[in-house]
Amino acid sequence: MNSLERVRTVMAGGIPDRVPVCLHNFMLATREAGVRMEDYRVNPEAIARTHLHALEKYGHDCIVVDTDTTMLAEALGARSECAPNEPGRIVEPAIHSLDEVDRLKVINPETDGRVPALLESVRLLSKQVGSEIAIRGNADQAAFGLACLVRGIEDFLMELVEQPDNPRIAQLMEVCYQSHLAVHRALAKAGAHLTSLGDSLAGPDVTSPRMFERFARPYEARLVNDLNADGIFVVIHICGDTSKILDQLAEYGPCGFDLDYKTDAVKAKLTAGKGHVLCGNLDPSSVIAQGTVEQVREATRKLISVWKPEGRFMLNSGCAIPPTTPPENIRALVSAAHEFGGY
């Protein structure tokens, strides 16, 4: 199998020749390619060049085309800042009151904000390697996480507690949902073989399982269903320890879960891993970035032993790989997948 065939087999629920390797490595890749993060965020040629350089260096199976967590919030009117060679962060929300929700318009992925640069980078990568290597286009934040950034995280979380039935909340969530959905569809049209998302603030480290069930889960489950109807396979990432909501995730339609390293791997296999693809969940900092080659190899071997049986597994880090990661550690990860990941 080539890399694309390997990933497609996993997405279809089949057994590949070995476990495929994804790398959520945009921060590391920019540094290794000599590309400034400020340029990477806005320049499709820089994005494509960065990932092609990493692909040639490490030979992984799936390119994760990500920029940062602010792209859609910016397109909806939030203001971000980007420190030198650092991902962007939101410094001012798009609206300062729920009464301003009427000002928000569903984004057009082909024209609004930095989204066109992401789409063009996928087109460029598709032309270069799209028949051999899987391309995973990341559609930024899902409806819940995006609403937090658009309204302001603390204010919006307080409003969910104090006025959960406010119709403006549902209105905000719907604008965020439709904007997010449009980006997934545009990424698939541009050449992505699968798409992904982050719902960074939806997990139990920030939001209670009860609040997740009411305000985040319905939009994630709906997204899976809408994308399945379009023939688009989506991978969901929620930061932090999602062990407490794995039972809820297991009820989604066919999709993948890119699980944070804090999540219990055994429990994930027994719950969300039944009928769904598991991605992850190696510790990106203390293991991949700061561990020894042998520690990376052993952590990879251990995870493969838990998640490899019955297929539906793509090896990845549990979140974005730090830019300071030694290249020998990435090579150890990829090598271990070849050594222990065969079926």
C-alpha cells in the first residue's frame, strides 16, 4: 500500500498493511523549513513548502495542514496577534455582547480572512503528492470553541451558566456551525482526503460533561452527520483529558477521534474506539519533544499494542508537536510505527 491507500483503508474500517503515521507538526515543520510563522499563516506557497519539506525528511503517511486556532474567529471579525514565530492568539473578540450577534455573517471560505490561503495550500499539496500521500485539512475550531473565541471565552462561558436559554446563544452557535461546516466542504473540494477540527474548550478540562452534552456535543454530532452525507471523513480533536466524555463521543456517526495524550488510551479503545478511528495520542511535550529516542520508541510501541488490534488506528501526537522537538525523536516515532505497526 502507499500512504494514501493505507489511510483510506483505516478510514473505511479495514486493516492496512501497517499503522499509518500522521504528524501534527506545523510548528516544528516551519522551523525546520526555515519559514517564519508570520508567513506560514498567510502564504499558501509557504504552507505547502513547509509540509513538503517535512514529508521528505520524515516520510509520514498523512500531512496535517493546520495553521493555528484563530483562523475562523478572525474571519468572523475577532482580532488576533502573532508573536514572532508563534501561532496567533485572539486578543479581542468579534462581539462584546450577545446583543451584537446580528452583525455576524456566515463566512465565505473562498474570500474571508486567511481561509483562502489554507485552501490554496491544500490545492498545491494535492497537485504535488495528492495521489500518494493523505492530506488532512484542518478546519480550525468547531462551533463551541469558535463561539468562545468570537464572543470572548470567559464571558461566553459565564453566559452559558447564567442564561443558557438565551436565544442569542443558539443564534451565535448556528453562525459558527455554518461557518465551520463551509470550511470542511471547501477543504474537501480543494483536495483534502479527510478533514479535522479542534474543539479546544469543549473538553472536561474546561467545560463540564453536562455542559458539553448540552452545548458542544449536538454540534459535533451534527457535523459528523452532515459531512458523512457529503462523503467527507472528519477527525475530531478536543484538548485535555476526554476520558469522562468518551461514552458520549462513542455515540457519534462514523468519524475519527484525535485524542489528547491525557486521555486514557485503554478506555478510549473500549468505548470510542469501537466503530470509530482513533488518532493520537502520544505526549507531544514530555515524550516527543523532551524524551529520549528510546522513550519515544517505547511510548510508540506501547500505544500501538493497545490501539492496533482490529485496525481503525492512525498514529499521531496527542496535540501539536512543539517546534523544539529533536528530529531524531520524530524519526524514532516513524521507525517504531514501521517496526511494531504491521498487521
